[in-house]
Amino acid sequence: MVKVAAVNVSVDREEQVAEQLDRIESSLSSLNESPELLCAKDLLLRPIQILDEHQPVCIIDLVAQRVASSASFSSSSSLNNSNFNSNSDLFGMFHFVAHVEIVSVLTGIAPQMGLIFKRDLKKFNAIDELKKQAFHVASSSSSSSSANQEDEGLLVGDCSICLQDLSATGIDLIRLPNCSHAFHLKCILSWLKKSDFCPLCRDLCLQKS
Amino acid sequence: MQASRARLFKEYKEVQREKVADPDIQLACDDTNIFKWTALIKGPSETPYEGGVFQLAFAVPEQYPLQPPQVRFLTKIFHPNVHFKTGEICLDILKNAWSPAWTLQSVCRAIIALMAHPEPDSPLNCDSGNLLRSGDIRGFHSMARMYTRLAAMPKKG
């Protein structure tokens, strides 16, 4: 395993904040130089939701607000130019971890001390992938295409998370890739923050079968 | 409206509609607090709990249905997976195997199933678990029967 890039920040004193932000930013620009790591930069700048009922924030903002006592990002790669195989899954070669520890808590973030946040990019991307597949029932009267009809045929009933009707128009829906169980997008996203399993069949729904 | 509130309200309406459908379960919501529920469940037949009516108390968390409700027996019951003093229930779906697809109604059904099929290998009531594990089915039955009669059946005369 070759360590490609790492950002480590710990915020103890006010005067250190600017310095640490500089460090992150220089790390980010070094990431820019290697195109295959652009998605890693994305991870640092992408808003993440740390606690329910709060606006998503970026790791870099957390540091700026001195909410995070330490933020670290590392990406390691087992990739060798010699055995590069363009067909293999990107995730087989790279593994990214973002890690933020929140110790001092400012306004805007719930008062939970010592919360540790860890998230795998793999899950990030799987959820992103899932969001792309969201669809909604545009209007009950227009069921023109056969694909639409097929979708609607399976959408009888309620979302088993909120128990509200699935076929209500204009609400984003999702069908999980392996088991095809349908939910409201916002409902399944809030559940997948806690679990990797489909609520109905316990299928590991973020992994491709 | 808060997601948990909306969902509980939906369950409340469902319970009103299904009241006749499941005669073994009577779920009721606290008049003033939709996060507090009680249930009356009938002891399953061909078990020492048959003929008894057991009261359950539900405390539903704000995060419901992403987090399971806390359920305990208010009626004393002699069962390996129920704490004899506190009524706490050891059941996987109320802990790590929780899924938001469960409802308060289906949790009641799961508890009835647990009454009929005790798991003596994860006991909260050691006396009860030991009776079953040592193979003293008769001893377990008579103890469970006695407490059902004492606590879960209406007094006669």
C-alpha cells in the first residue's frame, strides 16, 4: 500500500486555525496535480451531514469554525502502474477514509461531546449512485411509456419507513438495486445513515451483488 | 410535522382501522402524548400464558422509526427473556436487528411469538432460563402458569 496523500489538522488555539487551513488547502492543491485523486479532493469539500436535523457542512468548514478538533483525510492506493487494469473496479484499487473528531462544539452543531464521525468513500459513492437513480411519479394521468407503467405497477402501497403513500406525485422515490424494494428517497437516505441493510429484506443494499 | 409524529399518527389511524382484525392485540396511544403507547396482548394458546392478558408499555424515541421503541412488560411475567422486576424484554428486533419496517403492531406480534418460543440461551430471567436449559419443562410451565394466574388473569369472586 502506497500512501498518496494525507491531511491532518488539529485545532487547539485560535492562532493555529489559519495555519491549518493553509495546510489543508496546500494539500488540496497537491491533490489537484494527480487527476485520479480528484475525487479525493471532492470528499474534503463535499458537504457531509454529521448529525440529523443539521445543515450539511464541509470538513474544511468544520476546521474553520473550530468545531473539529482534528480532521484527517487519507487515501491509500495499492495501484502499480505495471499492473494497472482498466477493467477493474476503482474501489478495488483505492480506499479513502475521511475522519473528523468533534470535541469542542459551537452553535449550529448539536451539543454532543466527543462525537466521532467516520465515513467511507465507498458508502458515499454508493449513496450518490443511489441518488442518481431517484425518480418520481410525474402525474397520475400520464402513463404513456411502458417503462413508466412498469414502475408504477410496482409502486402500489406505502413507503415502509414513513408509511405514507409511495405513488404521491412529485416526491422522489428510489428502488434499491438488488432487492428492488421501493422507498421515498429522503426516508431511505436517513435510514442508510444508520444501517447498510434494506429495511424490508435485510439485503446489503449498498453493495452490488 | 416531525417525521416520527407523522408516522405514529399514521400507525394510530391504522390501529383504529384494524382493531377487529387482530383480536390478540389492543394498542392504545396516550391521550396527551403520541410517543407513549400501551398494549394489551393475549397470552398465546398452548403456552403457560394462555388465558392471561399482559400489558406492555411503549416509549417511542424522537428518532422513530429509525430507532426502535422501548418496550417493557407492565404485567409480571415468568419468561426467560423478560426481566422479572423491570419487565425489560430481550428481543433482537428491539435492539440491533431493528428495521423501520416494523410497526408498533408488528412489534406486539413479535413479542407474542417470543412468549410462545422462549430463547433460554439469552436469559434476562436466569431462574426461568435455567429451568428450561436443564430440561425441566414441567417446572417452567408450572412457574409460568402460576404467575400468569396471579398477575395476568382477572381475579375471580
